[in-house]
Amino acid sequence: MEIKITTLSENTANYGYLGEWGLSVLVEADGKKILMDTGMGVSAVYNADLMGIDLAEVSSIVLSHGHVDHTGGLRHVLKRSKGTDIIAHPDIWTSKYVRRNQTYIQFIGMPFSREELEGCGARFKLSREPVAITEHITTTGEIEMLTDYETIEDNLLVKESGTLRPDRLADDLALIINTQYGLVVILG
């Protein structure tokens, strides 16, 4: 199986392209075009245009987690699609924050409502379990933290019932491609 991975957005860029904090990667494999994350804003769509990539051909969008730098470009991407399956963990809708210092806490969660995105053609497939996209491509589903060295920065928070608490990042997932040479894992 041939695999092509194209970075559409990250925090560096060559001349003429846009870079921004966050990530968006186009994966072409198993006869499908899958977008892993959408960046923070317009960069994924802008750079796809420069590269001659038609985002209307994307069959699925996988959201690695609900931070704005991975979901902020979603509305821009959906405006290019004909309706797209979006695979993600249900916690992408959790209100997420970062503590910048003792007094400044900033919202960094999903910047759009589910209704707004569904109005743009999104079809959400939310699951804590792995989701098979093709015979050879799947998401990991929720990834448990099992060892002491797996930690999450203590400045990442979620708000539930008006109270801030540490974010366990339960919504973090990855994309796995099973090839004849082994697994290709794409992380957000």
C-alpha cells in the first residue's frame, strides 16, 4: 500500500506558505484522503490551495484532541467539503483552558459549537473506542496513561460545572495505518 503524508499546517513554513501554532496533516492511503487535525485557523486551507490539494476529496477528518490549535481550522475546511465524517473522542467538546500565569487563564478548546459545524456539513462519529476508517486505517480511541513517566502539563485545565480541574486529555487519540512493513502511527 502506498502512503502519502502531507503537512498542511504547523508552526513553520516555507516562503509563500502560512505557518501557525498547531497541526494539520493530509494522509492518503488505502484509496482514502484523511485529514488529521485542521490547524488553528486558515493555514491548512490556504496551504492546500497553494499545493493544489482539493479538500473536497477528504473523506474523513480525525481530530486528535479538542485544543483550538488542532480544531480551529475546522470550519474553513468544512466550507470546502461536501459533507465530511469527523472522527473524534466525545470529550472534544469539554471546555479546555491553559493557565498562563497565576492570574491569566485562557480558553483553548473547540472554538465552534457542534450545531454550527453540522450546519457546515460535519457528520460527527464520536467514540472512546477505536474507529475503523478502512480495512488498514483506524484510530486508537482513548489512550490510557499506564506508566509513571506519562504526565500531562499541570497548566492544562478543563472546566466542569463551573470548576477548573486538571485535564486528563482523555480525548487524545492517534491514527494508525497497518502496512506490510508494520504500523505507521500519526500523532497530534
